[in-house]
Amino acid sequence: MNGPTAEGRKLSRSFGWLVLLGTLLVIAGIIGLVYTGVATLTSMLLFGWLLLVGGLVGLLHAIESRGTSYFWLGVVVAALNIAAGVVVIKHPEGTAEALTMFAALLFLTGGVFRLVGSVVVRGPQMGWTLLQGAFGLLLGLLVLFDWPHSSLYVLGCFFSLALLFDGLGLIALGIGGRRIVSMVSERLDDTVPTADEPITTAEDEQK
């Protein structure tokens, strides 16, 4: 009796932590949407530190595997990651401008390909594909025409939206998980006999 109940409480607490983490991510996402400039610089610094730490870890791994055929390849890749991380950390504004330009070009090319592909193929979802292509093309043009000023808010907006939706997903997962645990615990409480109730067997029922 105490075993399943204790496990259910542990699972419920774990899902509660997911809800708490999701709430923090939602709050961070909302704050980032309000202060997109700060969110952009924060995302660039996080990106730079990820590159730097990943490069250092890759370098240590390459040193441990020295003497193998891929030793120098690992060293070169790690050195590139470290160099890129240092550049991003020292110049977050310039990195944001470059990545914003790259994002605008991706939106433009993706929108053009969707528009052309939907007209050529004329599939059953042609209208939806045309809408996606037009939206991507319009978004790329808006970002490109306002560049480099758009670099102050585009990446921060994307970063904040990612935090917001990830947080909402964690909240939904945590609430759903707690409901399932509660339902299972109630079922177990109904089916498991208490200490005062006699446990009946098949032989007892036949008698």
C-alpha cells in the first residue's frame, strides 16, 4: 500500500518540478518579448559560450584519442568552435547582424521555393503551400529591408518565442502527468484492500 503511494507522490513531485520549470521559461519568454534587444544579446552570449565549451570538450576528447586517424580532424573542429565562440562572445552585436542577414536569406529562399514549387506541382495543398511561401517571402523582405536594425529584435524574438512555447509544453506535460498519476493512485486505492479488509481468494469465493 505504501509502495505505490510513495511512488505516486514522487512522480507527482517530479511533474510539479516540470510545471515550475515551464512557468519560469514562460516568464522568461514573455520578458524576452518585451525586451527583445536584451534577449538578442543574451541568446548570442549563450550561443558563444556553447560554442566555446563545446570546443573545449571536443579538444579534450581529441587529445584523449590521439594516435587515431581522426585526431587532427577533431583538433581542427574543436579549434574552429573555440575561435567562433570567442568571436561571438566578444562581438555579440556583429554576430547578431550576420545571423539576422542569414535568417532573412533563408526566409526569402524558402518562400520563393515554396511559391514556385506549389505553382509547378499544383498538389492538393497548393493553397496552404502558397500561403506559407508568401509568408516566408514577406517575412524575409521585412527583416532584410530593416537590416541591420532588425538584428536588435529578430533573434531575440525567436529566442523568446522558443522559451515561451517550450515552457507551455512543459506545463502541459507536468499537469497532464500529475492528472494521470492521480487517476492511477485513485484506482490503486480502490482495488488494493486495506488492513481491516479480509483478502478473499478463489477458494473462498467458491465456498
